[in-house]
Amino acid sequence: MAERAVLACIAGPSGSWAVEDDLAELTELGRSAGADPVAAVLQRHGRYDPATLFSSGKVEEIGLAAAAADADMVLCNRDLSPRQQERLEDALGRNVIDRTRLILDIFATRARSREGRIQVELAQWLYLLPRLGGLGRELSRTGGGVGVGRRGPGETKLQSDRRRVRARISTLQADLAEVAASRQVRRRGRRRGGLPLIALVGYTNAGKSTLHRALCASDVLVADALFATLDPTTRLLDLPGNHQALMTDTVGFIHDLPHSLVAAFSATLEEVCDADLLLEVVDGSHARRHEQRSAVERVLGELGAANIPRILIWNKSDLTPVDAALSAAADRPTPRVGLPEVHLSSRTGAGLDELRALISLTLPDDRQEVRALLPHAAQSLLHVIRRDGEMLSIDYEPQGVHIVARCSPGLAARVQRAAAGPRAGSEPAPR
Ligand SMILES: Nc1nc2c(ncn2[C@@H]2O[C@H](COP(=O)(O)OP(=O)(O)OP(=O)(O)O)[C@@H](O)[C@H]2O)c(=O)[nH]1
Ligand SMILES: [Mg+2]
């Protein structure tokens, strides 16, 4: 049975996220973690108590709500310092889970690959390390004063706990470096394959995986939950003109992405930095789509991926009336102006052809136009050209097959070598 949770939301420093938006997101985060949100308490303004974050009146209110709803735990929309968390738990007599912890819990249920599992465990230990102090402080106090020889058992245990955790963190970091190295080998292999790489990016639940399925006929998980996707999946994407690319679906972003997660997930997030083209997927039907875009922009900036060529995709067009969809882009200054954009529905498929055409136009294309007279003995190349390139024209002549094709520089060179006659030549394809 799902654990019953009271949602405690406090307004942030004046920003565009209203406390109601935070509550909506906290509800989704709670559900995605497997909890059952049963009551909510909001603190819109007033005094922040540095000891407990919430004012003492609100702490009391949260306690009453938790008792009335028979809640197992309290979820908080902000991060708490170890001391704040400890004091709140004492006051409420229940587990208090802050935002980072909640996101970590979701990640832990989603990690499937070895790399994903290492990254999540690393982030969990990085989060827990500064929190080991709470118990230790209490125990060392019972152990007596400061001074060597009079140190309480708690402090000794705390020190050994910390040592063990640090050792585990080092082991995980070493494991991660190893996995990351093999990921890099794979990536280089892909590069040698010569196909451009496209990465889907966007706020969590925007519809990235649905779009991946629609474009690449992949079987990635789609769910109305936050962070349904954790491990990256790369598949082949067919584009007009027999052009192909690789497309990666990966973890979604959220505003104020916890730093311990960004640190632990750097290898996964590198997939994004390595892309030739980003598809930024926005849930065009979401009331906070612009704030979500700003959050995505911030993460892309932190990753150093803000300047990679990008197409802006207003997804879920089936949920937005046409007029609203058109004004979705215009009604607010967007973080990066001048991006090519498209309105589509990954669910119904409307607009997907337009997107494919736009990708073809935007992707760097190093294919060349090649004209050659292939001797009949080299006709097996025709199959290769059709498979890996684009045959523009083909004429059978007595002395061989005259072709005009567009293909990669490597294949063009192969065609030239096989070609006969003085008419063979190659020139770059017009864009
Ligand atoms: N109506 C509608 N729903 C959509 C569309 N695209 C995605 N959805 C729904 O939105 C929800 C999230 O879709 P996902 O594809 O899992 O989203 P995501 O961006 O991969 O999310 P995470 O992996 O959790 O970050 C699911 O319930 C989808 O069915 C769309 O074009 N129209
Ligand atoms: Mg997904």
C-alpha cells in the first residue's frame, strides 16, 4: 500500500514559480515516488524560521494535518539542511523528506542499467554524508565533554561511519569512471559510423520518450510520471532522402535540479553535450511551459550545451487549440529566440513529417554528390549506395552504369575508385 504523505510547501524567494505550482509539482513527485498525497499545507509568506524553515505556526499546522490524515511522512518542496530536517522530524514525529531526497528516491526506483544504478547510489551517499552528523552529535554529547580519551562511543561510530561512506563513494566513483570509459568507446564507435547524433532534451514529462517511440519505433517507457526515463536509449532515425541519424532519449530536467544528481549523472548528461542537434521538447499544454523552458535552458547552460544547434518542439498540440498553440511561442519572451520550431503531437503523429523535414534541413550534412560511370563488374556498389546513401539518377549504358548519387565522403571515394572513364567526378552537394 502506498505510504500516505502530507505535502508541506513554502513559497520561494520571489520568482515566477508560485507556491501553487510547487504544490502541483510536489504532488507529481510524490506520486512518482509511489506515495499517496493525502493533505497539503502551504506557507505563502511570513517569517522563515532558520531552525525549521517553516514558521512555528505552520509546523503546528503540518503536525495537525498529518495526525488528521494519519500520514506516514511529510514531503517538503524545498531542500532542508540536516539540522532543519532533524528538528522538523522531532516536532512532527514523522519522516520528513525534502525535495532532493524525493527525487533521489524516484531515480532509485528507475535505475536499470549498471551505470544508472552506480550513479544513483553515488548521489544517495553524497546526499547522506553531511547528514550522518545528526545522530553522532547527539551520541557524542551523551558521551561527555570534548577532549581525547573522553570521546563518546557515538563520535567514534560517526567517524567510522563517515570513513565507510567516503570509501564507498570512492569505489563508486572509480566504477563510474570505468563504465564512463566504455561508454566513450561506444560513442567513438558510433562517431566512426559517421551518423549524426540527435539528443532529446526537455522538462520531465514533456513527452520526450513518446516522441522517441513515434520517430524511431523504439520501445522506451512512456508514463505519466516524473523521471520515467533515467537510462539513455539510442536508436536509428530515418530521415527524408535516405538520410539517417542516431537519436538518444535521456533523463528529463526539473527546476533546481539537485547538485548531487548533476554531479553523479555527469556521464549520462554528457550524451547531450556530444549531440550534433538537440530537440528541445516542451509540453505546450502546460501552464508553466515558459518557466519549464527557462529551467531547461539553465541546465543546458550548466552542461555547456546551450550553443548546440536546436529545434524547439511544442508537443501535445492535440491538447492545445490551434490559436493557443500559435501564441504559445509568442506570448512570452523565450530563453533563446530565433530557434526553428514546430508544433506537433507525439501522441497522434500530427506534425511529425514537418519535424523530420526540419531535422534534415538543420542537421549538418557532409554527404557529397558523386557522378560516376561504374563498370558492370562493380554493380554490387549500387546496392550499397541505395542502402547508405541516396541514388539521384541511374542510366544503364553499354560500357557501364552512369549514376548520380549523394553519399558520405567515404562511400563517395569508394565509388570513385570503382568508377571507370573520364566522366567520373565529385562535388559537394548543394544544401
Ligand atoms: N495528449 C498528449 N499526451 C502526450 C503527448 N506526448 C506525450 N504525452 C503524454 O505525456 C506523458 C509523459 O510522456 P513521456 O513520453 O513519458 O514524457 P518524458 O518527457 O519522456 O518524461 P520523463 O521520461 O518522465 O522525463 C505520458 O502520459 C504521455 O502519454 C502528446 O503529444 N499528446
Ligand atoms: Mg521519458
